[in-house]
Amino acid sequence: MAEAAFGMQLRQSRQAAALSLRQLATRVGYDHSYLSQVERGQRPGSTQLAQLCDRELNTGTTLTAAYLQLHSQEVATERPRTGRLAGQSSGPSAAPAGVDVLEVARHGLASSFGGAQPVNEWAAVISNHTADFHTTPPAELLPELMADLQLLRTDTAAVLAVPAAELSVLIALTLSALGRIRAAGRWWRTGRMTADGSGEPLTRSLVRGWEATSALSEHRPLPDLLHLADEALVLAGAGPELSGQPSCGARALAARALVLARLGRGGDAHEALRELLGVAGDLPAEVGGATSVFGWAAYKLHGVEGSVCCELGYTGAGYVVLERALELCPVEHVGERAGFELGLARCLVLDGEVAAGLAMAMRVLVELPDQWHTHYLYDAAGRVLSAVQGKELGRAAVRDYRELLTRRPYLNRSVGSGSSSARAQG
């Protein structure tokens, strides 16, 4: 059986390289349970997986050649996981690549006979993505988002502009996480245009607030980001008492506070924080799903406070609110927690505890699984290094830390895997 033969060869190659199953899974960006099934012949694997394993196990093209030979018929008809570019099709009724044909048919049926059903369907799909956003590695999430985007394109109802804008935000955030900054910028523009076309002030605010926050790590001009944050705040106030998406006001104020702090405008940043505390304090605890990327929770407020305090040099307050953010942040949100820890490391460096701060930051980078290494993480890690000044820059630990920052595994990661995190559509 082809699956068993390839799986056995993969296992032998892995063992010869003295790597555990989890270690190899981390290096190639696949879920270890999926990789285990491939080794046992329970899953077929893919050409992409074979190529990645060849690279990590230093086996040249041995595994790829073995896979191609054993699965020649399947490879000949293999379709890409990610969707076609706009305008491409293999026929008038063809489903976009990467999209379940049954889902296309189901959505078409619901659209024809279900009235408002498509809107409810897509609200559920977006809700699932936002709820799981912080627990799915970005390289695994992007193919799922693109497949749903292609499916959304089969629904032409104008009322779907809102979920389309929200999906654009998730794609932009994911592309930024993977270091694809130019592509992310294009998706932010698409998100803004789609949101503006919806005519919904809160959706327009959501896109701009998230873009201003994300683009801080993209090093865009700060005055431009402040303009986006101010637009988001005005649009949030244009909604009916923030009843549609109450977290929009909080997100807009958070973006404004973060940008102002980066600009060094301490007084204005504190005023934005004061307003944020007032808005967030009035919101229900589970607005939008407290752990949703579009929702708002107490730990997010503390995280923003900590970032602002750290930026302005108020390390005493920074320690308190960042520790509180870590205490409240769900343990499965490993990426967010790593960001809070890097904030604490930066506070230590700013307080003159350079060795302790660098040691903490290095531990975060080393212990965090590779699939959670993102552009956002390395931007935060770089700000820890930028806090080191003067003669402290000559430390051996600084040289080691600089070298660690060059690793950035997300830049070489192939997108898509046989992850166990794949979800059925809502």
C-alpha cells in the first residue's frame, strides 16, 4: 500500500535524523497527530509535506521522489489547497479550487430558497473563524480563510458585504503574521473598500481600528495610522449606541492610544486610555465573544495599557497590567501570551535589568512552537532589543539575542497542512 510504504520511509528518515515526531512536526508546520497518521499509513501525506521533510531531514529529494513514485496517479490529479485567483475558472459551473463542491451546492440552495439564510450562514462562518483565530497557527488558518473567501464569492447578495469585510480583516491579519506585509496592505485596502460599500459605520470602524493596530508592526507612517484610528473612533460613535459591535469603540480607542504612545504624545495617549477604560467598563463581559479576535475582554484592555506604559517608560505600571493580562489571557492563546511576556521583558530592560530581560525574551522565542512564530512576535522581540542602550550593547547575551532574531521561521513556512484544526463551516 502506497501510504504505508511512504509512511515507513518517512519514519526511518526521521529516526535517522534523531528527531522526535513533535520536533519534525514543529519544523515543517504540520500538526504532530497528522504526521503520526502519515507515518502509520493512515493518511496519504502530500507532495508539499514530502518536500518539507526532505528539507528538514537533509534527505535531498529522496522522500519527494518516493512520494511521487508511490502516488503518481493521485499527484497527477492533485488540486491546490488555496483558491484560484479572481477571474480563473475551469467552466461556468466549476467550484473554486480548495472549496468543497458540496458546500457550493448547499450555499446555492440556501440562497435560492432560504431567504436570509446566506447572511446567517456567513455570520456563523465568520464567528467560528474569529473565535478560533488565536488558537489556530496562521499558516494553517490562511488556506481555510481563502477557501471560505472563494465560497463567499459564489454568493452574490449585496448584504454579504459585512462578512466579506470581516473576512478581509482576518486575511490581512494572517498575512501580516506570516510576514507578507505588502499582500496584507492590499487586503487592508480591500477590507476598507468592502466595508465602505456595506454602508455600515461599525463595520467600517472595525476594519480601520484593526488596521491601525496591526500596521504598527508593519512600520507604516504613524500620522497615517493616527488618521485611521481617528476615523475608526468617529465611525464607532456613528453607530446606534455601539449596539451592533460594542467592541468597535474599544478597538478604535485602543488603536488611538497605541499610536499616540508610539508618537511620544504621553498626555494624549493617557486620555485615550482613560476613554478606553470608560468604554470597556460599560461593555458586557462576553461582548462579541470575550476570546474572539473581534470581541473585547479584560485581558485585552490590560495588554493595551501595558503596551502604552512600556512605550512611555512607565515600567512600574507596565509590570502590573501585563502580569494581569497574562493572568486573564486564556492559556491556549499562546501567541498573545508570548507578546505579553515580551512586553514584560522590555520593561526589565528599560529598568536596567538587561540580562534578566534578554533571558526572558530568549526563553519566549525558544520555547514557543515554531508554528506560532509570527511577524508580530518578532516585532515585539525587536523592541526588547531596541531598549538596550550604551555599553550594554556589548554584552554576549545581546549578540546571542540578535542571532536568534534572524531565525524567523515563518518567512520560510509553506502555507497549509493536514492540521487537525480544520473546521467544518458553521
